[in-house]
Amino acid sequence: MASSGKKQPVVFVSHGGGPSFFMSAKEMPLFKAVDKDSPAADYMRSMAKKEGLTSHKAILVVSAHWEEAVVTVQTTPKPDLYFDYYGFPDNMYKLKWPATGAPDLANRTRDLLESKGIKCATNEKRGYDHGVFVPLKLIFPEPKVSLDASLSTERHLALGEALTSLREEGVLIIGSGFTTHRGMGGREAPDHGKNLQVWLHDVLKNPDLTPEERRARLASCHRDPRVQEAHPRIEHFLPLLVVMAAGGYKPGKVLFSVPVFKGGLLEHYMIED
């Protein structure tokens, strides 16, 4: 892929609860903070223009809702939507999003990862899961890569490091997960969003951290009790690690923040040169 005149930023988005951004809270009151009329949905609809995310040639998404034994890239030319959520109103399984895939970019991504010693497979059948189509249906479109099923922080940092050169080629890299993700069960933890925010904002924004120090904190994040409390299973946090690695471990900024779900937190972040 030819070089682009503008190096693209990297972005992490919190993708809501299932298809909540297309629902009314009248249908499921639990999702009031992330329904179609919420400030969170309004921000995502204006995000591309507001944050200048309009000059990319393609988009590559790392989704929290796709895990494989080997990192896998979707090469489907015209993906269907994969409704990988349960218990929502019938109309939430009839959503449309006619975004085409980008097989050439997918193959370029595979070659780039393999050149860095990262095993990579392709999948020509998988559709867009809700970690992709929910946020991008609000913002804009394209291809995605899976998470490594090992959930290793080191392996996902290496994945982001291998992808970073795509930014010079006009590719906007987006990690789709959630700032906090405790699920709906388990014990109450009313301050888990606030606790994580203190740690995360320091790692993300502190200008005094060197890239090496920032990387070290991310690599060990799974051992921090604040991360453990907010993410009993870390898959929704790993796309942020990929994004921060692809951003060269430079300081980033918070684009949007709102409390959700019994002490949880929904935030979006961006890193740009």
C-alpha cells in the first residue's frame, strides 16, 4: 500500500453493551447511559468530524469479540453482520451495515505480521461481530484482526508494534473493547471505574513517562489489582494495548468519558503524532 501524506492516529473506542447504541432505554433501562439517545451515542455519531478522523484510506479494527489460537485477519470481501449477543429485542438482529471488506489490506496486514515473526492466519467467512459493526456503524467503516486467545499482554503489545507502519500508509487503526468490563454478575465493586481511571489516565497521559516505562506498565497491567477488578477477564482491555503499542507508546488523550453500569466507565482514547 502506498504511503499516505498524513500519518494516521490510533484510536480506542468503548463499544457499549451489545447493540445498546441503537436501542431506547425504554426497552432495557439498564443501558440508559449507552442507548441511542445518550451523550455517548451522540459523541460517536460526531466523532469522525470532531476528531478529524476523515483522511484515512482504510480502517483496521482489533475487536475484543474475536479470539483465535493464532492471530487471524478477516479477508471477507463482503462480510455479513455476526450478531454475537443474546437477549436483546428482535429488531437488534435485523440491523444493516453494508460496509465492504478490504482483502488487499488484510493480506498486507498478514504479511506485515509474519515479517515480524508473528504467526497469522486468514478467515474468508467470518462476518463483522458487534465489536466492529456497533461502533463503526455510528462512526464509519473496514477490516479487522482477532485477539490472540492466550490473552497475553506481551503478545498483544507485539501485535500493535508490528502494525504501526500501516499508519504511514493511510490506515486508521482502531481498538474496540471497553474501558471496564465486569459483566452483569459477580460481587459489587462500585468504585472499579474510578480506581481504574486513576491508573489508566496516568499510563495514557503522563508526559513524564518514557515509551519504555509506558510499555512496561502495560505489559504488567494484568497484575495490577485495579485492572483485575475492572476486568475479571482481560479481553476487552487488550485492544487498548494494541492501540497504545501501535501509537509508539506516546502520550494520548481522552476523547470522551461517562460513567456506566454500576460503577463502570466508558471512555474513548486517541494517540497521534
